[in-house]
Amino acid sequence: MTLAADEFIRRFLLHALPRGFHRIRHYGLLASARRKDHLERARRLLDVAPSPTEEPTDEPQPQPTCPCCGGTMIIIEVFERRYQPRAPPPTALPSGRHAP
């Protein structure tokens, strides 16, 4: 997308805060190291059920190892059986049509 200089500056300045304002994401219930305490207190004041906690198991979970280097792999996401991960979009041909 190509923009004129004045339009670019206008859009850029929409993200700049006026003097005296602070970014909200650095404040509030979820911002500090005491977020668990803050959320627990908010749940208690609102009379909401506590967050579900998993019971610790006695046995450590077996960690898969990397087939290349043998290091421990970290599981980032596990898909349920009924859901398959999305495939990347098909590549487009020079004519703009998708390959079969």
C-alpha cells in the first residue's frame, strides 16, 4: 500500500499518546508480578468460582526427545483428535488461479 506523506503521518500519530497519558497494558490487574493475587481477590469480591487448577501428579510426564539432536522438546500445542491442523494456503499460479 502506498500512502501520501500526510496520510502516513496522520495514521502514525493515531498510535502516539498525548502528554500525560500512560499505556494501559503496563497497569491494572494483569500487569504486575502479583497478578494471581489480584485475580484471586477480584474473584472473591465478585463471588465467582475459583479458576480450575490441575492436581499435580506424582509421576513426571515423559518429555519427547528431538530425533536430530536428542534434546528435550517442549510441547507448544496439542490438537484434539477431531480437529486437524490447518494446512498452508495453496500456492497461486502466475495467472492468479490456484494450483489443483
